[in-house]
Amino acid sequence: MIFCFTGTGNTGFIAQRLAQATGERLVWIAKAIVNGVFQYRLDKEERIAFCFPIHGWRPPFVVRDFVESLKLDGYVGQYCYAFATCGDDVGLAFDYLEEDLNGICVRLDSAFSVIMPETYNFPFIDQIDTPESARSKVAAACARLDSILPDIIERRRGVRKFNKSRWPRINSRLLGSFFLKHWVTDSKFTVAPDACIHCGKCASVCPVGNIKCDPLGSPVWQNNGLCTTCFSCYHHCPAHAIDFGGRTRGKRQYFFNNDLLNDL
Ligand SMILES: Cc1cc2nc3c(=O)[nH]c(=O)nc-3n(C[C@H](O)[C@H](O)[C@H](O)COP(=O)(O)O)c2cc1C
């Protein structure tokens, strides 16, 4: 069973590849949370996977909350692995996940990460990839995934294939908690009324159902407590009308789509 959270599609793509390669079921964490489904039955031979993007050098908080509430009936020590996508490095993200899994008496056997196109923008510089660099990152990620698949297929335990970063504690503990406290919020999203074309795309791509459209069709963030600032709304807006705290105006947009695979 593959539990996956994805904002802009990078992790969803990897999880779908894992599902194809292993023949295992895919469960979308965001949908499960919105529908309140936390109990699953495992087969004896089934692998368990947790796939997520790195947010502030940690798993997104919705992934951690989901794991905390998760009930896996039939768990008898099946192979369990984590697979993260990131822009650069993961910090202590897998340690956090391992701790959460320990809390529900599930052992994390192996952990992997791949670099995918960047989806987060810090102030001042535009960190989002150009279409060319997004394409080459996706190509490299596909090659890396192929090299990791035998570990997963053969259920190899104790495999750790990821880059922690140079200062993982500072990144995950210090910066990660600052990030979570001050920057993970939907209150900084705004829409430019003149630019919005009222298409409703932002509402349809929000993984956690946090955007509703007003009678004119403009987005209203619901503050439902589930916004991870994944930036799916920002990146998908066809009119580039959405901004986050004044720091994304005029910057690039990106979301995963199958055209990125055309030349592979
Ligand atoms: C809120 C946020 C925080 C992020 N933090 C990190 C980070 O700490 N380290 C990193 O390497 N990438 C970070 N990224 C980049 C994403 O992990 C990466 O682009 C990922 O592939 C996005 O996956 P998705 O398309 O499934 O949402 C961050 C992205 C977002 C939106």
C-alpha cells in the first residue's frame, strides 16, 4: 500500500511509478484526511510506502498527522519504506517520519529521495526551474528511481539513499520549526482581482480542499487548517493571478505534467 501526499504532482508521479512497478495500491493522504479514513487492511505480502515532498526539511505536517492517526490492520512487520521528493535535500525528515511510525508500532525499513523540480520560492530570487531545467531534473529523477527500484522490489532493509544536507539539525529543527510556525499558512495567499479569470482551477487543484470560489468565481482560502503551502494554487493559475506574501509576483510557475516526459 502506497500512502502519498503531493502538492504540485512531483511526488504523485513518483508514487504512480512505484505503484506500477510493485502492483500495489495507491492511497492519497489528502483525500483520506478530508474523508476521515485512517484505517486500512494490509495483505501479508504487501509493502507499505510513505511518499511525500520535503517541506522545510520535514515531512509536510498533514503527513505526520495522518501517520499519527493511521491504523494498519494485519501489520506483522511487512516491509515499510519512505520515498521523498525534494528540491535539494531532506534534512532529518526521515527521522521525524520514523519517530511518528514508532508511535504506531510500525518499523521504517528503508528510505529514499529524489530531486525533482523546485516548487518553493524564497523572497528575492526566483528558485523555480526553467522548463529546460525541470525537464532535465525529471529525466535524472527517472534514472535514479530505476536504480532504486530493485531495493524496493527485493524488500532490502536498512537502505538509506538520500542527501541529508550539511546542517540537518539546523535545517530541520531550527529552520523547520520557524518555517512551520510562520510560513505554513494560507493567510498570505492573495489573488489579483483584475487578473483572475474566474476559472476555478485553483480550487480544483488544492489537494486539501481549502479553496472555494465566491459567487464571481474568485478564490477564497478557507483557513481549514490543512494548507501546507504546497503552492499548487499558485503554480496552476493560468492567469498567474495568485501571490504569496508579495514574494511570488513575476516569478516562474511549475507543476508536474506528462509533457515533461516527452523526450525520455
Ligand atoms: C512549502 C515547501 C517547502 C519546501 N521545502 C523544501 C526543503 O526543505 N528542502 C528541499 O529540498 N525542497 C523543499 N521544497 C521543494 C519540494 O520538496 C519539491 O519541489 C517537491 O518535489 C514537491 O513535490 P510535490 O510536487 O509532490 O508537491 C519545498 C517545497 C515547498 C512547496
